Amino acid sequence: MPPGSREHRPRKHVPPLPVRDGLNPTRLVLPHDAAAVARYATAAQYLLERFGHDVADAARLREKLAAGEVVTGAGAVVDHTTPYEPRGFLYLYRDPPADEPEVPALGEIEVLHRDDDLLVVDKPHLVATMPRGRWVTRTVLVHLRATLDLPGLVPAHRLDRPTAGVLVLTVRPEVRGAYQTAFQDRAVRKVYEAVAPLPAPGSVLESELDREGTTTVRSRIVKHRGVVRAQEEPGEPNAESRVTLVARDDARGLGLYRLEPRTGKTHQLRLHMASLGLPLLHDPFWPVLREDAPDDPDRPLQLLARSLAFVDPLSGEPREFRSRRRLAAWPGDGRGDGGGDGPR
């Protein structure tokens, strides 16, 4: 590329509808295959045939169309005469599920830091970061957008619903890419704490942890669509985790571990600990999958995102944020992350 030139990138499409009640509008892309083009004459016909599965759904869609709540990618209101445009965009607000589970822990979200660019919170266990599956409005993102009046709020990284601890969100769209890139490029040091069984007496792992204090797990982790948990497969490793035994409770056969992921694969820490024969305490996925097990607030997964540290991509200043939470199965201060609470 010639010096001084800039790589041309397509502009990201900006939704014509704003965030409402903390929720983004849903974007639909009209199919462009020959069968769809021949079948649908109008955008409304497509909507009603594709998503009006029963009388109630069809009636609700007609209400949205009549109220002008469905628009094209250009922001024009869709009515029953709007032509079907292959590859065109439609935007509308979907109704939250009527059976969305209650999330009592939403009220326990604590703000650790807030400025013009970042919002950092201490997420409780059993609260989803963003809308997914059964949880839509009762999520960290939607709750904070609404209660703090921050419609542009977006997570800079992900934190699984069962996991508690430090979660970083960007406040303004203008800075979102810089912080998300820092996480994607592994420029953020993440430290987790977990409670899990102690290594078997006399095992190679126990000897290694006693001798070195730490071990490193490398493997290939994949997450297949439609499969609830990730899995390890043969092949070149794409995931790496450093595991350190920080404290022991021999009477209970449990240990407090410091976990440092060098990569960010789905379920990475939980899967790597399970592969060592040390499944995390109260994990519904390992060693036995309990996909439909009800949430137990008194026995949450014992995994906590204790701290995040990085060089701020905008200011160049070092940033560090620490959770103030404690793992219920390890109430004492046995942490091995080397510091106190709060942001720095």
C-alpha cells in the first residue's frame, strides 16, 4: 500500500432506530435467493409469512407495521406497499420474552469506575452480560443502559453468565473499537480466581504444582454451533491458560487457584481445569453436563474475574481494575493477585 494512503474499509451501517429501553433494534436482511425474490412482492408480506407463525405473532407484527415501528435501512417507514428489496435491511423492536426469568442479582451490580469512555462494573454471578437466549432485558447491558442513561454502552469483552467479576464496557461508539481491539489482540492481562479440588495425592500434577507452583495448559478448543459447551480436539493448540495453586484447604480437599488465560476461547478456563481433573466447584458443565439444572444462587460457579490490567489505547496510561467480590466457597482473603480492591 503506498505510503500515506489509507486502507479503504466499507462504512459500518448505522441503524436508523435508536436504542429503546436499553435494547438495540433488530436488523433483518431480506433474502436474495431466486425463490424468495419470486415469492415476496412486499417487505410486509415477507415479515408476516416468515415471522407470523401464529395468530398472536401475526397480529403483533400488524400492530408494529400500523404504528410505523418497522423501517428500512434508510429509515423509511414500511407499510403494506413497501416493495421487497433483496439484500435490503428492515429494522424493528422485538418484544422481550414474556417468560424471561427473574434475575435478583441485577441489583447487586457495583460500578468500579466511570469516565467519558469506560464503565467498569463488578458483575454478580448468574447475570448475563448481554441479551442472549432466555435473558434479554434482565442483563447487565440492558439494565445499565436504562438505569444510567447510557444508550451507547457496549461490552469491550465477554464474561459468561455464571462467572462474576470485572467487566469493562465502552460508553461511546467513537472509542469502542480501540478497547475491543485491545482485548482481541491479547493486550489485556486477565487474572481469575477459582475454587476447585486439590490435585490427587502423589499425582504428577500435585508434584508439579508443589515444585513449580504453577502449570500451563495448552490445547485446541472449539465451540460447535448448537452444542452447549466447548470441547477440546486434536490439533494445533489455540488456547493457553496458566494455573497456580494459591492456597489449600486439605480438610475439604479444595484449593484456591489463580487462573491466567493467555487466550480467550469460550469456556477456556473451565475446560482446562476440567482437563486437569480439577473441575471448578459448582460447574454445571463439567465434569457432568447439567444443561437444564436450575440456577442455585447459594451454589454459583466458583469462578471470579479478579482483575484486568492494560495500557489504555487512547491515553497510553496503565489501567487496572479489581473486583471487590469474594468466592462463597473461599470466604477468607487467600487471593494471589497481588493487590487490594478497586480501580487503579
